[in-house]
Amino acid sequence: MSNLQAFILAIVQGLTEFLPISSSGHLVLVPWILGWELDHDAAFAFDVLSQVGTIFAVIVYFWRDLWSIATGWIQAVLQRNPFGSLNARLGWLLILGSIPAAVLGVLFEDTIKGFFSQPVAAFYFLYVTAAVLLISEWLRTRGTANKAIEDLNWVDALAMGFGQALALLPGVSRSGSTIATGLIRGLSREAAARFSFLMAVPIMLGAGLFTAVDLVKEPSVLQAGPQLLIGVVVSAAVGMAAIHWLLNYLRKRSLLIFAVYCIAVATLGLIWASVR
């Protein structure tokens, strides 16, 4: 992997991790479309560490929220009043929302990895992302979606957790499926997006630690040091910009443009695949 390839993939990771257009799908599709023959071990190491960059981005951007939730949760547990404050309750909801993806990711790890070796599958799953976004906006117009993040209940968190689990498949956007599920549950766009980003922290940290065990065994880690550093730094910077932009965008606008984008990319990709 060259420095230029690392730079481009880091930008892709930083943007698509938080915009509802699927980071996993784009990381599979971009090298395939550009005809890059990347070493499997080096690509694996890069993907893991570029995700570390996006984890860093969301932690830095939401550090006040995360600190308040963590300290509130710990205090409530120590005081034997686990739901005694809003922050404690949000902490439990984040834990609950992380369970579906964690459990299903472990149970179906081999099946999920198999999809990542099939670029065409990512195109079809992009249609799934588009469908989820369209359905959520359609249902939103037929109800009231104005619940604040303070109004979340355990059903909302669990539903968004299953939306997050769906994003284990390449081409299904984690942010898109969780935000869309939040809208279906009646949250405002901003509240759904904020909780979606907060949900990213435990599941992404868990996935990072899980894959780090395999990563340290790879000889390509030391050999690709400069490219991996580029992946962490660039994906973190781009990720923070993407979070800030999307939160501002969703205050006044819908998810429809992202659904159209996913449909366009999936359609063009399938055409490209058939010609190729």
C-alpha cells in the first residue's frame, strides 16, 4: 500500500464512518473499482487502525457527553441506585444498544468476513441502506419524530442496537441504520444522530480490541508503519469534520440525499461489475 492509497482510504474511512453511506462498503469498493491489488494482511492492518482514528474522532468530539455519562453511571452504580440520574440511564442504554452487534458479530463472524471478499455483495447491501433511510423518512412524515435524547427508553436503545448489528454487513451503513431506526422510534433527527454516534464508541472499541489480537500477529504492521500512521491521523481529522457537518445538516434536512447516493453508487457499481 502506497502513501497515496493510504491517504485516499483514510479520507474514505473518515467520511463514510459517520455519513450514512457505509464505511465498510466503501473500503471494499474503492480499491476494487480503482483496480488496486492490496496485500490482504496490510489492508487488514490499515482497516483496523483507520477505525482507531474514527474512534478517536468521536471520543474527542463528544468527550464532555461521554465523560458525564461514564462518571454518572459509575456514581450511580456505587450508590446502588443504577438509574438514579439521566447520565446513568444513558450509560445503561448505550450498553444495551451495543449488545446485539457484539453478540451477532461473534456468532456470525465467518459469514460476515465472507461478504467482505465479495465486492458485488456490497453493492446490493447499499440498496439495503437506501431502503432503510427511505422507509425511516417516509414513516417520519406520518408521525411525530421529536423525542429528545433525554426521552430515550430501553426499547429505543435496543431497536437502534439491532440497526447497528445490521451494519455488520458491508454496504449497510452503521450510522444510517441506527439513525433511521431512531427516527422510526420517534426521535428527532439530531437526537437520533447524537445517540448513534455515542453508540459507536463501545462497539467500535470492542471491535478494535477484538481485532487487535490478530493484528499484533501480522508482520505487515511494522512494515507499513507510515501508511498506518496516515490512516489514523487522516481518518480522525476527517471523521471529526464529518460528525460536525452531519449534526448541523440534520437539524434542517432529511436523509433522502444519502439514500439517493447509495442507490446511485450501487447501480453504477453493478453496471461496472457486469461490464468488467
